Amino acid sequence: MAFSKEILALKKDALQRLTKKFEIAEHIAEENTLKVLQAFRECKVSDIHFNTSSGYAYDDIGRMKLEEVYAKVFGVQSALVRTQFVSGTHALATVLLGLLRPGDKLVSLTGAPYDTMQKVIGYTSSSQGSLKEYGVLYEELPLKEERVAMEQIASVIDDKTRLVLIQRSCGYSTRPTLLIKDIQEICVHVHSIKPDCICFVDNCYGEFVEEFEPTQVGADIIAGSLIKNPGGGLAATGGYIVGRKDLVEQVSYRLTAPGIGAELGASLINNRLFFQGLFLAPHVVCQAIKGALFAADIFTKLGYTTYPKIDAKRGDIIQAIELGSAEKLIAFCAGIQKYSPVDSFVKPEPWDMPGYTDKIIMAAGTFIQGASIEFSADGPLRPPFNVYLQGGLTFEQVMFGVMGAAEEIENLSSNICATEKKRLKIS
């Protein structure tokens, strides 16, 4: 690999500094692997559960067993784990549209939701079929110093408040990702104000990062994507919803149709990939966390602001880096793409991605299109031009990708300096 001596020196120093932090990540992976393994054992998973089904798929034993395992892993009564979910946003929208009725109020306790969820809600970003069109009321509780304003929660919860949305991950922002202890505190507080209020957690990017999940500390229902953490890099599509039995059942009628619910849904993809992906997920998430730590260390040493900081406790797999210019953001993504196993020859360009208000640039040389548990980097072309890294099936590939991104930015800076010197000399 033609990395410069400076980049190789940064790599060597980073690996020495990160030894203790890697040990912490590996311990969490060990605990979560044991939890997942125990669920497989208790549910008596067998190879008979790996077959596909077709048509209506009544009594699909593979689908039912997979949902039983998910319920056990997440410590809940019921689960929907389906290939019919096309994305994490789809799973999240299904929960909201399934549980909320005209006149109900939804409150986002973590400020403005992720870009695509704003389209689902419809108040700040108009779209057909949104909650707003269905007469669902909406209120947002602004963050206070980048934290949930606990003392103000009571002011936004009233008799009409049916559900509160808690976004665990930072999304395209620099606020700290919520830790499990934060989610527990929020859920306990909400239920003390209004016991029947549903605490719904957007769990995307957070699965297996800590030793517990939101449903194990008070959340009523959570949702996420299978091409993120819980799919382990093997699930080719799909999403999950887990939580209280009555809530999951109600949501299932939105997934399919009233009167049908969770009874139908063919397993068109070999179920083995979903079982095996879940089994591998704690280890793969550990690889992603180690890669995020490596990126934070390298770019901090290069003088960039990183979110979270290298010493902060992590609640998701995302590492944000403030690059300061569109040129550096594009160069960074080019470096990640260059060291990807798929489409390494492609140069990423900003484009109008569906569901977003700004142009997005994305480096995603992944085996599964858009899989965020595989190593990728993306960001909106808006100040301060943050790039968001996530995922990584192996730490080694993330390491090379981060080094490649650093090299691209260093080369860009050198070229700009050379051009400026030449301009000054001519003038």
C-alpha cells in the first residue's frame, strides 16, 4: 500500500494508544455474543428454520423462529422481523403510522429527527402520506446544550400525547448519541408523567454497542434496519420492530393489512442469512466501534474536530468528523471508496438523494447496497461539512479506508498550497 510515512506513523501510534479502548469494545462484544448465543439455544434454532417460503407463507416456521429469537435477544414480548421492510425509515414509519390516529400527538424529545423521518412526519418537510396529512399532531422539544431537556418534558406532554419519539443516534448532527442510561432516564420520566404514553426508540446504529438495549430499560417499542447492526453484514434487506405484544400487533396491521397482521409474509431470502447475521452482529459491531475509534484518533491528530471525542463513551457506531469544506468532504469520501472491496474504481459525487433536503455524497463500496454495517462514509453538502463514518465488517479494512481518506485530504491540501504559491509567484 502506497501510504506516506506520515500516515503510517499515525497508524502505528494510534494502535498503541487504543489498546485499552479496544479491550472495552471486545468485552461488550463478548457479553452480547453470549446473550445472542443463549437466545439461539433457548429457542432451539435448527437448520429446518433456514428454508425459504413463498405465497402467503402461513405458518412459516423460519420466520416465526427468527422473530422468537429477536424477542429473546431484545428482552421483549413480540417481534416483527421482515424482508418486507425496505429500510430503517420504513420500519420506523410503520410504527408511527400503525400506532398514531387522527388527533393523537407525537412528540420528538430529541429535537429535529433524522432527515428522512422529517418527511414521514410532514411538518417541517411536506410529503404525501405523512402523519400531518392524517391529522396527527406534532411537537418538537429542542435540545438544551445538545442534551434532552429533561426538565421541560412535562411541558410538551398532554392528554393528546400518544407517543414520544426518542432518536438514539445523532443522525446528521453533532449532538452526543444517547447512551442506554440516558434512554432509561427518559423513559422512566415520561412514564412518571403519563404512564400510558408510548416510548418509541429509533434504535438505528445502536444495536449491540452497549450491553443492554432500550427495551431492556423501559422503552415500549423500538425499530431498526437489518442492513445496519443486527444484520451482521449478511442480511440483504429488511427491518425489525420489537416491543410490547399489543403494540407490535397493532403495528403489524400497518405492515400488511387489518385482519392479516403478522400472519403472512414470505421469507423470499434464505433465512440462514438472517440467523447467521444476528449471531455475528456483536462481533461485527465491535469491529465497527474499533474502526470508529481509529478514525477519531487519526483525525484528531491531524487537527480536525471529531464527534464523539476519542474518550467519550459510545452509544452508536457513527463517527463524525468536521472537515470544514465541500472539497475535503468529497476528497474524504473518495479515499474511503478507493479502499473499498466493491466499486473501488468509482469516484463518489454529490447527488439529490431521495428523502434528503441537501445534496448527499456517499462512499459505499459495499456488498449490499446501502448497508451501513459495512464500512461507508457520507454527509450532506452543508456547513460545517461533517462526514459521518459507520460500520466495518473487519477492523483492518476500516483502518485502510481511514488511512486512504487521510491521504486524500493531505494530498488535496498540498495541491491547494502548491497552486496558491504558484499564483502568488505569477502575481
